[in-house]
Amino acid sequence: MSLHDDSSIIPLEGGFRRVGLVGRQPDSQLEDVLQRVHAFAMERDLVLVPEPALCVGPLETLEPLHDPAEIDLLLTLGGDGTLLRGVRQVVGNDVPVLGVNLGRLGFLTSVRPPDLEEALGKALAGEAFLDPRFTLEGRILNGGGSRGPGLWALNDLVLHTGGAARVTRLDLEVGRNGEREEIGSFSADGVIVATPTGSTAYSLSAGGPIIAPTMDCIVVTPISPHTMAMRPLVLPDHVRLTIRALERHEELVVTADGQEVYRVGPGDCIEIEKGAERVSLVRFQGQTFFGTLRRVLNWAV
């Protein structure tokens, strides 16, 4: 069924009633898909809870999504970016996420528009399973030692220079509670810290390894390093990674899942480690990681 053995498969509990909706706008397919979801919900006596921007057309009278804890399932209508945006709204609330692909690649999504009603019917009947995914969390530590914004990602946290494209020198350490070991320093356009889920995204395009999503590990991939001696690194899930810029005048930014951007000032550093929360993606019988790899990325074809 995947890389899961039978003992590790988590069935999706059917019988859900409140379905949250997140959608990509503008999208030429979105209106039709929303109408079909609305018709399905009316037939099955489901309550749709759309994000405010989707309260239009047949959904204009519905109460918008404010509290993710009140929904049983989140349906994302768009591509992987829409799914990542939706995941950020429900993380920590134990809400499974079912992605409908209206985009091009759809590596994280499970359903194509023609199969929408069939997939929803299977999910409602409990004929699906949950694919729990490893996440990252971190924090920006200001130069004076105070804590800055918290970070969270399903795919990756990317540290890079802001403004004009130029290289910066970064130092990497692992360890906790003041006992840190230096990995090394290097000059590059930045660095990608990815989950196994994110290993097939930006990290892959930067030369990083493909990691099966059932693994728990942290992938560190330099972006265009200015040395042949620096290669991607896979770290165990129990470590805490610290990244700091050695050029203190440089202004950096960190991007979380391509969704949120945070400024990293001179003298600041970033600590990244395994996230406390996992994200459960909905999958169906016959959907496998390697099948998706071949179909979407043409791997080994």
C-alpha cells in the first residue's frame, strides 16, 4: 500500500460531518469544484465550513472557518501550495487533510477533480487511511539572546539572503543546552532544512536526496554552495540544528513552506528541530510514494 506495513496503517475514521474548505484563488476550476462539493455535502448532510474567501456563490450563506478544532476534515482545493497553506491552519488540532489537485504537480494531494465525489464517498465510509508526516519547528534567537518568532513547516524552512541575490557565509552546529558541535561553515546562496516530505520539493531541485516520507529525519541542503566539499546532509530526528550567519552585516530571511517569511537580523541565529505535531494526509488504497514519484517526477522512468 505504501512504505507502511499493515501494522502501521492508520485507518481514517469515517462518519465525519464538518468539512473545512481552503481553495486557491483565482483558479478556473475552483467554481465548478465548489459547486460539486456543495452538492455532495447537501446529499450526505455534511456541514461545509469554508475559509472566508470561499464564502461566495452557493457557499455565501455559510459560516466561515474560524476555529479549526470544530472541523473533522480539511479539504484543500488547489495545488501543493494550497495544501501547505491549509495545513498551517489546522496543525495541532488533529484534523486530517485531503488535497484535491487543481494544480500541475500535486505531489502532496490525493485526488484529481474527476475522482472528487468517489474519493469523498470513500473517505466518509472510512475506506481511506492516514499518512502521518514529520514536521519541523524552530525559533529565531535574537542577537541579545531573546526569542524571536517561532517557525513551523511541513516541507521546509529556507534561510537565504534578502533583496539582491548574493552569497552569504553560514555556520551550522548541532546540539542542545549549550553543548554544540560544529558541522562546518560554508558560503552559499542559503540553506534548505527539509522534512522527508519536503525532500521532493525545493531541496530536491537544489541537489538534495529523496527521503521516503515514513522516515523521521532532517535534511540539510545548501543552495548553490561555493565549494565542491559541501554536500547535502541527513541528520537524525533527535538533534537540534543551529544556523547563524558569519557575516553580521548581512540581512537574511527565513521562509516557512513558501507561505510565511520572517526577517533574520544581523547577529540572529535559527534553531530547528523535530516538530511536536505531525500532519495527517488522507490517502487511498493503491496510492504509494514511489508510484507518485514515478508519475509526478518521472523518477526512474
